[in-house]
Amino acid sequence: MAGCIRLLEWIFFFYFISHIPITLLVDVQPLLPAELYPASLKQLLAWYAAELKDPMMADPPMWFKSFIFCELLLQLPFFPVAAYAFFKGGCKWIRTPAIIYGTHVATTVTAILAHILFQDFSESKHPAPETFEERFTLLSIYLPYLVIPVMIVLTMLYSPHYNTMEKKKTY
């Protein structure tokens, strides 16, 4: 069991450490002044949005911008803390913040996935998924950001390594 937990901790470490540059260089571009980003990063975002038909990143609706805002102000400061905890391993103090993080992200990504699956994009001003295959491709980009946070929550809740309760002495 300890080997399995350590493997999960490494997965969580790579998830959080990789999320730092993704957030700073790509995800928050729609919120921050364009002058902060070199042309190459703006082109990367434009390429991604067009190639993978992600209209939410090309021209984010306000509800999506609110999720990006949460990513910038709430999640980004947590990424290096979580990366450290999972790199070090066995840090029981990460349990509650990780549950909060995982629950928050799973909730927001569920809304994004529902939007991808059910939104009528026929009048979109930007390239958007039209076929099931295109929707599935876009889903596959967002899905790891649901699966891994759910894995984090389940690990924190059910792993004896993170969910140890000291027995109180009865007199």
C-alpha cells in the first residue's frame, strides 16, 4: 500500500508542478493585459484555441473567466505548496487543503465538460467543436483536470496514510 501511495504522490507532484507554467503562460492570458505576454505565447494560445476548437479559451465567456480568476488567485498559490508536499511525501498537513482544492476544481471542470458536451456552438465566432469527435478531443484536454483532482480527494479521504485519526483515550 505504501508503494501505491508514493506512486500517487509522484503523480500529484507532477500534476501540480506542471500546472504552474501552464497557468502562468497560457491559462490566465485572457485575464491579464496582452502586453505581459510575448507574441510567441499569444500565438501558442491562438493555435491551441483554433487547432483544438476551444472557443472558451479563444474568447472566454464571463463564467469561464471567473474560473480562470479562481485559478489565478486561489489555485496558483497552492500549486507550489502542493507540489512540495507530494514531492516530499507523507505530509499529512496537505490533507485538508488538498480536499478543498480537489473539490473546487472537480466542480468547475464538471461545468466546463458539460458546456463542451451540450453547448450549441453553431453560432460561435471562433472555431468550436461541431462533431462528437471534436467534442471528445476537447474533452480529453480537460478531463485530466477532473480525474486527478478526484483522485486527490479520494486519496485524502480514504487512504489510511492521510486519513489517520488518533484514538482518544477513554477513562
